[in-house]
Amino acid sequence: MDNYRAAILYELQYVQFPQSARKDYASNWEKVSKTITDSDDFGRQLSYTKFFEEIVEGLGIDSGTDMERMARVFGHLQQRMHWDGYRGYATDKGVRKAYEVKSGNAADSNLLLIGLLREAGIKAHPMLVSTRDHGVPLFPTLQGFNYVIAGVALDGKTILLDATNKYTRPGLVPKRALNWQGTLLEEGGGISGVNLIPQKPSQEICMLGINILPNGEVVGKERRPLKDYKALEFRASNSGLGEDDYLQQLEGNYGGMEVQNYSVRNKEENDKPLVENFEFARQKPVLMAGNRMLVSPLFHHTLTENPFKLEKREYPIDFAYPWAQKYMVNIKIPERYRITSVPTNTLLKLEQDMGHFSYRIQTQGPRKVQLLVELMINEAVIPAVYYPMVKEIYRKIIEKESEKVVLTKILEDEHTERATGGG
């Protein structure tokens, strides 16, 4: 919310004493960047080349590609340093002291990172950022920035790095830094704007194999890969949670189902998708109605509540990053039941290619149903003018996902005829 509030801030733009030259501080963005760069607790911190050289030599990274050396330096600092929770583009302890005590603010860690990357032969520069809760500066101001990350020029792209978070990787900075654009401080005093918003959607994919039992209970298996920010958020939110506590939370979130044989892969490997695998059982997920079963084919992943409740919205819908949820469900129905009806296929689109919802269902033989559902949001921020459209899309999603697959019990005479090959 703070990102969309207007505010008036006052600061010193220039100083001019009698019979002396005028000294500018914030008359334009170039002056703002120069004032920051020239300060002892920013630009000077990148001049300790001997200190950086000793650290890089100890890492033994003379060989390898630029990408490999960058990853090695980043990984070393990410594991060594502890972020004290303070932001700012000015160092607190200074890079040498911070490295020694293994702790510092955002500038301590990230200016240290830039210095080490440069010593390793990587073209790295500071990037000034206004975090998501700090607002978007529209006019030149020293108060417009409150954070600094690293920008690395590699293969024609600018790769963003932030060593304050234990769950990021090169190209994936903490969510707090995803705010409009950053200002890259180039060699020679030049500046350039760099888009901070990821272009590729972060994916959550759920693959389910489900068997419906004759009494309406279900047993199944689920595999759930999480990529990019979906994986980062899982790692961060569950870092201090034991497996038993997490499974209790998972079972509660999914309506009291019983989870067994849980495993998670790549939990500590930030450069790989995180993958959950588990088996589950639920006692009463299917509605029994006489000789029929009414099945919600998304089971515990069915959306039942619209997150957009306001009649009118004044601020944009801020998702922070583009994302996609995909569900691939294979359902095996019990013997002596037939598939009577399934929901119709649906495709819903947001305007301006901002996103879509697709629902595709089909039968595969007499006892199998396959469902593919995808909800994709292509824009990190959707203007408030489109709020009614987004709210309506979600209403239709809830309506569609509430529709049932209808199974009808095969009567004994009909079952006997089928078994004997009768008409």
C-alpha cells in the first residue's frame, strides 16, 4: 500500500555560499547518483582492492566461465554473511569489518559482493533500488533510494544479485527489491534504468494421480515442483519448520487429509526447482447421492473463495511477479461405475494478454478422467481499472471449479451383461 501513496519530502538540493561555487546534491538523477557514489560509506567501499584480492585468491576460482565464477563468489558470500535486517545504500560497518564479523546491513553485503565480483573479473556495478514499501521516486531525490543490489553484465544481459537472503540465486533477488526499476551506476559516472520485474512467470505445478474407492474415499499421490519465486517463498517460509509441523500444517490446509511418505528434493539447492512428493488419503471428499458419485476433479486444490472482495479498488493489483499455477490430474474411478458427465472445457482471458485461465477435461476409456487446469498471470502489477475484470474472472474460476464429474453405479443386470458380452 505504501508504494502507491503520494508523499511530499523535502531535502537539500544544492548549497551556494557567498563568493563560492554552487554545489549540487540532487538537482537531477545524475547528481543524486554522484552524491551517493562519492560518499565514504558507498563508493570508497569498492576501493579496497587488496582486501578483495585476498578473499578471491582464497576461493580458488582462477578457472571456469564467468557464470561459474560469479556463482562461486555469490555462494560464498551468501553463506558467510548474515543480514542484520537493515536496508539502506550506505554501509554500516564497512565491507572489511562486515566480512570479518560475518554480519552487516544490505549495503555491507552487496557492496562487498560487487567488490569481490570485480576482483574475480566479473563486470559488476551497484544498482540503487527503492524497495516495495518505500515507494517509487518520480523526481530526483537522495531519499528516493533505500537499498542497493548488484548488477552483473553477462552475455548481453544484466543479472541481478542480492546476497542478503539465504534462498536467492543469481537472477533472483528478494521480493522486497521487485519495485519498478533500479538505477545502475555505470563506470565513468553514467546511469541507466534496469527493469526489476521478472519477465518469466514463476511456476507451481501440481501433478496428481487419484484412485476413487467404492465407498467414496480417495487415495492418491501428488508431485509438486516449485520454480523461481514460488520455490524461494517455500524455502523462506518453511526454513525454521520441522517436517512434522509442516505436515500438520499441510494436512490442515487441505481439509484434514492424511499425508504419508512425504519427501522434498532440492530444498537447499536454490538453483534448482524444489519438488515435493507425497501420498495422501481422504475419507469423504466425494459426495454420495444414491447410486451416483459427485466428484470435484481438483479435489483439495479447488478454489472456493474469491481473494478479491472489494466492490471498488483504488490501487493496482500488485502480485510482485508474474506467476502460473498448473494442475495435471489423472483420476481412476471405481469398478462398477461409469462416467455419466464431465464439466465443459473453458478458456477465460484477461485483456491486454495480462493472463488467462484454461480448464480442459476429457475421459480416457471407461474408467479414467484427465484434467488440465492452468491459471497464469503475465503482469506483476495490474492497474486498478482492470480490477472488476480480474474479480469477475476469479468468480468464474470458482464457478467452473465447483462443477462435478458425475459417476453412476452400474446396475447388477447391466454389469452382468457387460461381463458376458451381452447387448
